[in-house]
Amino acid sequence: MEHDSLTAVADLTKDIDRLVGPDPSTFADAESMEALLRQFLRLEAVITEAAAAFDASDEWAADGAKSAAAWLARRCRLPLGHTRRVVHRGRALRHLPACSEAWKDGSINGAHVDGLSAVRRDSTEEQLERDEQVLVDEAKHLRFDQFAKMVAYWEQHADPDGTDEGAESRAARRDVYLEQSFQGVWLGKMTLDPVSGAIVSNELCRIERELFEADWTEARERLGREPTSGELSRTPGQRKSDALVEMATRSGTAPENGRRPAPLFSVFVDYECLHGRICQLAQGTVVAPGSLVPWLDEALIERAVFGPDARVEIGATSRLFTGATRRAIELRDRECTHPYCDIPAHDCQVDHIIPFAQNGPTTQENGRLLCGFHNRLRNQRPPPSA
């Protein structure tokens, strides 16, 4: 049996060698592309079932691998996630004989197998065994999105209670991850249920289309002809990113008192030569000076002057730090000055270093940022002695 399998693989290798030799454009006609893809699907089906059989054989354990997927990933230099999916599909095919035959015939593909495997469970197993051939026959001529809808409706009829529970479970898994990296770049991902995802996706695509039309118009005027997609000023990914920012911007303008974001740039006069450069956002993210240029038309500019002769909007005998004096201290300190705290300036209070009750002046030099906790901590009286 092993000799027969090696002979079959050797014959396959020779056939593939004949395909690899010519210029790929030789097969660039519609008929050849369809035929090649069908044979690719057939080969993929064989590999998938073979991977599941290899998994069951435990032969991989002889090399010290923890699983067949780990062995395949190492020997074939594939991502572990990919080999796990192959083995998982192969296991699923044991319970989906009609899928197995149709895939090996090149009539369906792995995505169809995944779709039917996903709806197979204890409550639907009997119905799926009965209806699998019907579903596979439909898969052979439907577009994949139409097939996916058909399977979804089939699942609702086969297990209405489980379908509702599944929808609730998917909604409960909703999640958005958005975190700032070491260099200030924002990284994230989102998981949304079908309804919420459609709401977000539809609006994102609508705004992206607006940006695409603007890019197309700009490129046409620049080139004096109809442009190609590669000649536009932004890639699809960049447009989608900009569309997400625009969506958030429009959300900010929705309230009655809402307005478009206007970045605030703070200019420190003679500060750099004394304390070093400051070029960062309000929350502390360091940005390159050149990155501010695109925002200058929308930005607000403020000037901060430090020093004993600096003009302030309040007198030294005022009780509270307000106006330009408070703002100067916010810009200087940036966050709570307690060594074990990093609360940002906008959430801090300005505290007198020499207490106001002891005639401490309300000036830049006598002010510092402290968060509410550390400001209260500083003013706590020591406990009475025993």
C-alpha cells in the first residue's frame, strides 16, 4: 500500500512539473483557469482527508510532535493555524460523506465543508444526515453567499432554539480592542454580531465610497484622463482607515453642541532650550513635527510663555489657578507630578506648592499638577500620636 501511494505521488509530481514548466500565462484563458481550479480543489480534498488519517495514525508522535498539526506545520513550514484547520476539516469530513465526494469531484470546496460542519451538532445531526445531499447539490450551482444563506435558514428550521441561543452567544462575544503601541500607533480589531456589524460596515462603506469618489476626481484632474485604481492618492486600506476616523468625527458633531475635532497645538516659547523638546498629543503620545502639517488648516494654536515676567490672567493673590496661569502649568507638567502617578493634566488639579493659607502665591512657579487623590493625600493631617 505504501509503495502504491508513493507511486501515485510520484506520478502527480511529474504531472505538476509539466504544468510548472510553461509560462503561467499559457493557462490564462477562462477554460484553463476553471479546469485548473477544479483539479486544485480535488487535490485539496485528498490532502485534507489524508491529514485526518495521518492524525489518527499517531505516526507523527514518533518524532516527538505534540499533534499531527504541529508535525505538518514543522515539516512543511506552514502556519500552525493552517495545519490545524486542515486536520479539523478532515475530521469533519468523516461525518459528511456527500461533502467528501463532491469536494473530491471538484464541485465544492473547503468553505462549503466548513459551512456545513459549523451547523452540525447533537440537535441537528439527524436532520443533517438526512438533508446533506440536498444541501451539497445546491452548493454545486449556487454562489457561495447564496449557499451560506440557505444553510442559515436550514439551521433555523432544524434547530430554532439552538439558533436563537447561538445568536445571543455571538452578540455576547462582541468586543472592540483598540490600544496604543509603543510608538503611538493605534492597533485594534473588532468582533460584532451580524446586526451590529452590518450597521458599522454599511456606514463605513458609505463614507469610504465618498472618499473614493473624491480621490478619483482629484486623480482625473491631476492626470487629465480617467485614472486607474493604482493612480489614486490613497490605497483601499488607507481610505477605509480615513473613513473610520471620519465616522468618529461625524459622531462628535452629532450632539447639539458638537463640532469637528480641532487639534490644539501648544507652542512653548524658549522652553526647549531650558527643558528639552516637547512635541506630543494631549495624552502624551510623542509625534513627529512633520505630522502636524496636514492639520494646520483645522488646528488651534496656543502660545505659552514661561518665566517670572510672563503675562498671566490672574493675580498672585487669587485663590484658584485659572486662565493662562493654569494652562501654562498644565502644559509644563503634563501629568500629576507625584512620582507614582501618571494621571493626565486634564484630570488633575493645580495645587499650591507653598500652601495658599501660608501666603503661597498663585503663580506658575508655585503651582504644580496633582490628581485629586494625591492632592487630598498631601493635605491629610498626620494621625494623632498614641
